[in-house]
Amino acid sequence: MPGSTRSSPNRPAGVARTARHFAGLHILDGGPSDVAVSSRGRDGDFSFAICLQTAGRGHVSHDDMRAAIVENEAFVVAPLSRFAWHPAGPDSRGLIAAGGPAFSLRFRPHQLTAVRLGARHPVALLLKDCVEQLKGFIPTAESTVTQKLAEVLADLAEIAVDEANGPVDDQAFLNALAGAEKQLDDPQFDVSALAGALGTTLRSLQKRFQLLNTTPRQWMSERRLERMRRKLDDPAFANLSIKQIAFGSGFRDFSHFSRSFKDAFGVPPRRYRR
């Protein structure tokens, strides 16, 4: 289970804790109880966590780091490993959104992965509005809808982390990488071809991807799977079989593709498309 709560000594009697679980997106209403979120949970991998301090003061922990958070501040972790929120008093309340899928973040942030946004920060205000509205909407929404909403929140989380990181050292490389992604539908487009498209050597390419906390091969696999998942959602591909779409998306072995898709998103492609 990606989110869990445990009783706090200063929790008033009669206060119920809330923990709602959905494939692709979790909204956890904490307080005054501790809330813990892990990157691996019942529904798969989760790539971000957004914590909003909605009342009083609290404490957030990310890996070995601990920080205070005050009312209306936001704390964003992307990519997610381990995260916890703790109340600082009986009136403390926090609202946490954790989601994915694992491949939502287009480029994994390098260096800083945990960001605290002030109460007046425009992204913090936007996140607060989004998560508070989703808290009431998610329980009745279809899984495909929650999946897309999780992607929107993941994009906002990435914006927050990127802004805190400052300018990317080599924006030209990231722009070229985005352009090269269009060639992933070609099954012959491998790591060597990627290096050629970016005008770099394999050794240099490996070093650049280390800054993104991934490898060229892993990035290509994740992006192919994510592109495939989006095509299965796209009505423009509704008349094509899953096998036809897969072979037109850079996959050469359908059985291997099906296993990889299930590993990535928790369900086989045929079940996902229903």
C-alpha cells in the first residue's frame, strides 16, 4: 500500500483518518495522524508526492531530510522514493496527493528532488486548488480519468522541481532529446541510433543520462511504453489491433511488449484498453 496512516498521541477522539486509494492517483487526508508514502505500492510505482499543509504546522521527511511546513505551503517530491508527513499539533492538517504512472515525468529531475513552495508561490496556489478539488472528484471518477489527472499533477510537480533546480545545464540536449523521441516508432532506432541523432558518442550519451538518473536504454523503453499507452487511449487508433499499434510503435516482439506493459502499468495491454 503506497500510503498509510498511524495513530498520533495528540489525535482528538472521534477524528477519523482518511486514506483513499486509486490506481494511478492517491489522495491522502492526514491529520492529526502521520502519513507515509512509498514509491512502490499496491497499484504499482508512483513518481511524485505533493503535500499541502492546509491548517496549522507540520513536518515533512524525505529520505534523510526533515523540514517544517506551515499553513498553505506545499512540499513536492519528484521522483518519489520515501516521503512522510507528521502533524505538529492537534490542529495540524495535511493533504497529500501521490501518483504516477512511473513514466509521467518526461525528464527525471537531477540534483534537487524535494522542493518547498511558499504560501504565495503561484505553483503552490495552483496545486492547492487542484488537489482540493480532486479530493471530492476522484472517488467517483473512472480509472482512465484519474490516470490523466495524475499526469497533470505530475507535470506540475516537474515544473516546481525544475524551477527550484534553476536552469538546466544543457537545455539544447533536452530539446534534441525531445525531437529524437519522434523516431522511437522505428524498431531499428536503438541506443546507437539515438547517439547518432543527438550528434554524440555512446560514452558521452551515457554520462548525460546519468544526470537524469537513468540510462539511454531505460529512457527509450519507458518512452516507447508511455507512447504506446497514450495510443491505446487515443480514439484515432481505435480501429487498429493492439499488435498493429505495438509493431508501429517500435516494438518487435509482441510477447515481450505485453510483459513490459504489464510490468510498467500493472495490467496487460488488452485489459488496459477495455
